[in-house]
Amino acid sequence: MSLEFSGGARLAAEGITYFRGRVALAEILRAFRVGPGDEVVTQAFTCVAVPEGIRAAGATPVYADLLADGVTVDPRAVADRITPRTRAVIAQHTFGIPSEMTALSAICAANGLLLIEDCAHTVDSRYGGATVGTIGDAAFYSFEWGKPHVVGIGGMARVRDVAARQRLAEAHRDRLRYPPALRTARLHAQYMAFRILYRPSLFWTLRSAFRLLSRVGVTEGNYQYDPAALADEFALRMAPSLDRRLARALSRSGPDSVRRLALAASYAGAGLISTARRPVAPTAADPVLVRFPLFVEDRERLAAHAREQRVETALWYETPVHPCRGRDLLAVGYHEGSCPRAEEAARRIISLPLHSRVGPQHVDRTVAMINRALS
């Protein structure tokens, strides 16, 4: 892959911003007249934000399983889920690994379906030489905690069709409002605390504190899903101050992607034990990863070692529609056993950090911890 990236600059020029990525997805669906009575096929092994965005538009999510040994959707599983009610397919570029876009594009073209790219995990990954987010009919992005570019909370939509883009712009202007000033101030405080405090050695402590504060409403958490009610944030756009921060972050996307590639190469070349396997990627894919994913046989044992030694590892996604379990899975339309590869991935996946505070010493320490835990 060429080490020259322009995805961030192009996105800043072409995208429309929203309060969250799921809001961008809902607005894309509305702009293409997808709504009640329609189905949208998306992969299992995803975040609840995706079905939440689909449901916010009035449509129904339908889940397809993963590629064998992969973390992106199997095109054959997508084809099997298509019905007369299907209107769109979402291609999720999980961890920054592009979906099999050639096959998905062919399926959508043959059935008259929209192809929407989920670019929450990447801005600069490429498939067949094209930057993700520019291949399908539309794309949505997220800029929350754990994403490649963190601005606090935010999302963005990009569409190719001129008429749909006009409808997006009109809805953005006429129907959506800015978040309350107090909520925006809280996001700024959260962002500054994240910038000051966050480092790999404090990951587990900050993760626990963040989840506790989110539950009691002190901080804005990643997951606000309530199956009984539509969140009020689907009526919100991004605050102007966060919009400006996002523009600055996207302008630095190229150097950040180069650094992520170098860190991923360091993990790959650091002698990981053979039982820690990387997910397969389509042959045409050139990923720029948000995190470095691995399949492991004893994830809970590894996570316990990581906590004990204060080494950053993440377990998402922990369920096929993270973080839903049991009745909440049914509430978002997922039936346990329907996507066995996704459920297996949710039991076995871990991921390692690639953010700016990771250096060579952290890579070596992380790999040594994994090898000891799994040997």
C-alpha cells in the first residue's frame, strides 16, 4: 500500500456531521427512503449502534454471518438473507479490515439494493486501491472513544447520489438541532480528561471508571440503547466546536495511518504464539487498523493476565450485537444460534492498541504477556 493517504481530507470536504455515527446511518437510510416495512442486511459481530440506526429509520435489521476465520461479513450469507423486503446491505469494515466489496457490490447491483459502508473503524483502509467509504452508495463514520479519530462523540455521513445528498443537507438544516450547551461542555471535559489521563498502563482502571460514570449519567457512554424508546440524540447534529475539532483530526489522518501501519507490523513481527491468530482479510484489502485483532483459545485467561499486569487489551465485540445479551439480543432482532461464526468470534476475539501512546516497548511487553498467558 502507498503510504500517502487522503481519506481524511476527502471526508472532511464531503461529509455531513452528526451527534453520533448511528445518527448518520439513520439519516442515510431516510435520505434513500428506507423505512417501515423495509429490511437492511448487516453482519452479526457488530455494535448495537448499527441496528439502533436501522431501527431509528423505521427499518428492520437482518443479520448475516461472518467469513470463516474472519471478522467481516460473508457475501454468501448476505445473499441468503435477501428477501423482497430488503432495501440495503451494510458492509462493515471491522477493525479497519475491509469487507469483500467486489462480491457485495455485485449482490447489491443484481438485486437493486443500496450498499452502505460502515467506516466507524477506519478512514484510510483501501479495497482494490479505492479508499473505503467511496465504494458503496453511502458511508457512515464514528468519532467516539476507541475510534481512529476521537473528538468526544460524533459521526459523519457521506453519499454519492446528488439527490440523496440534497435530502441529507435539507434534513440536517431543517430537522436536526445542536445538543444542549451543558451536554457539549460535558463532552469537552470528557475529551480533555481522556487526553490527559489515558495511557496503556491505566486502561483497565479508566475503563472501569468510565463504565461506572456512564451508568450514573456523569459521562456520555458509547452505548445508550434502550429497546423500548428511541434515543433523543437521533434529533441532534454535531456541536460546532466538535465539528472544528473533527476537521483538525481528519487533517492529520495521513500521518496517523502511517503510524498505525508501522505499529501493526511491529505486533505481527514480534513473535506472537501460534495460538493467537490474525483474522483473514480479503485479498484485495489493504487495512489501516483501529486495533490489532487476534483470535485466541482462552480469552478470559488472557484478559485476567492483562488486567493483572496492566496491559491494554480490549475484548470487543463480546456478543454478536455488542453489548446486548439475552433478551436485549432479541430486542434488536438477533436470534442466538443464527450466526455461529459471529458468536464464535465474540467468544475468542481480543484486540491490541494502535493509538498514539503505544510505542515499541509496549508492543514487546504486550506480546510477551500474551505468549506467557497462552503457553
